[in-house]
Amino acid sequence: MALFKKRTVGKPGEWYYCLEHKKVEEGPDCPGKDRFGPYTSPQEAQRAMDIAAERNLQWENDPRWHDAAAGGDADDE
């Protein structure tokens, strides 16, 4: 028995951005590895790449994610 069942039909109001086709789709039409979402609106799904870039920038600048102590590398221990 598979752990995860493939959903062939999306819930109403689920929107995804397909990385393969570079377009907004309603429901999970493409494989999970090729999409971002779900989003609550097609407009939000259209901004998927911008949202991902904003989140990456926030992550890169978040001091909680930097393990190196001031003045040294974490790998030196």
C-alpha cells in the first residue's frame, strides 16, 4: 500500500504554479516536483516565483539560520 495517494482531482479553489509549463493551473494537474502551491487564488499562484524569491531572501538574512558563531566557522569544532 502506498503511503501517499496521487490526487488526480484538486479541491475547488486550489491553484498551483507549474514550473514545467510556467503557467497557473487549477488543481494538481502536474506532478508535485513540478509545481508550487496550493495557493488560494490564481493571482497569488501567478506570483509564485516572486513569493519564493522573497522567502529565500528572508531565509538568507535570518540570523537564526546561520550556525557559525561570531569570529569562527561552525566546522572548526
